[in-house]
Amino acid sequence: MSQVQVYFVGAGPGNPELITVKGKQLLMDAKVVIYAGSLVNPALLEFTGPSCEIHNSASMTLDEVVAVMKAAVDEQKMVVRLHTGDPSIYGAIQEQIDLLNRLAIRWEVIPGVSSFLAAAASLGQEYTLPGVSQTVIITRMEGRTPVPEKEQIRSLASHQATMCIFLSVHMFGDLVRELIDGGYSADTPVAVVEKASWPEERVFKGTLTTIAEQLSAAGVSRTAMVIVGNVLEREFEPSRLYAPEFGHMFREAKS
């Protein structure tokens, strides 16, 4: 079987130190890198070698991206397609993979740290607190890319789970209306993390009805994660995992 020729690499949320060891090594070895310039921290490109050919996909079409990949593979050059966060979430990699399959070009996906995880780290927040929420919903508002009817924000809000909402801070007013119409109370806590893990990271906290003014005053309009849910109140039941009376295969219960 022929070797992998194109690697889809998750760049992580922005901090260059949060790319995986494997992802960094592939950047160092790559002969061609195509990176999502509108989102990926350009500091990550410093890992590439001096002779590496670099393309910013922000100004390219899908066909142009794949054409660069094919040309490189034809010249036996290893390609890294560098996506922000983890490429499996809003990465638009499936259409690229399908075209590579048609061209019989071997590929591999290298996972990365998603921005919704980096946002939790910045907040010092667990998304799944006992007695509050054991479910995390990752979603977005409908924009140019449509959202199925059953996945509209107001429908998902009815579950009262922790919600991590991508690509929607520029529609925050509409987002708040959808969340409240779906069942969240107006005083539900909200956190917004702009550019999680970047040097210019900013964190905003409030409720569904108070945080919009903060975001407007600060000029937050893009590259921000919205977290909604009662887990942000920090009131929860202790985990049974460490309770002395709870036994499992690694520890006997104590009376």
C-alpha cells in the first residue's frame, strides 16, 4: 500500500504549543502546507522548513486547494492541510477527502484541540457537572450554511444542556432570542471566550440578558466561543467517582 500523501492536521485553538506532537512534526517535515488563513495562528507556520511551499486557503476555492494537493503529490511532496482546532468540527474536510479519494490520493487526519475545549480551560470550567448537565451540545446558528430544522438553536435549547456555540457571536442578539424562546431563562449564565489560548484572548461573563452589552462595548464580532448553561454557576453535586462509599474495580468501598 502506498504511503500517506496528504495530512489533515488540527492546528489546535491558536496557541502554537497546543498543536499535537505529531502535528508539529508533520509541519516540520511538510514540503507543502495549505493553511486556513482566516483562523489559524500564523505563528504555527514557523514550524515549517525554509523550503516549504505555503498557501493560504482563505483566498482559494475547493478545486484550487485540491489542485495544489494533487500537483504536490505528483511531485512526491508531502502535504499538510492545516485546519484550526480539530478538523472534524466545522472543518469542511469531508469534501476535500472525497475528492482525494476520487484521485486515489492517500490521506490521514491528525486530531487537534478544539476551541471549545480551550475555552473550558480558560474558564477553569467542567462542562459536565453532576446534577446539572451530563450533555454537551456543540452547534452553531444558521448562516450561509443551513442548519437542519431539528437542530435549530431553540430546539436544542429545550434540553437545558451545556451548549458550546461556534461561529455565532456576530449574531448574538438573534442567538439570545433563540435560546430564550427554546427554554433557557433570561438569567442563564453565559461565557464568551474570544480567541481562546491566543495571547489576545478575552473572557466575558454574564447572563443571556446582560452579556450582549459587554460584547458590543468590547467590539467582539468573530473568533469567539459562546458557552451557555447552568454549569457556569458552579453549584453541583459531588462526583460519585471519588466518594469513599463508592467502590469499583480499582478501589473497595469504605463504610
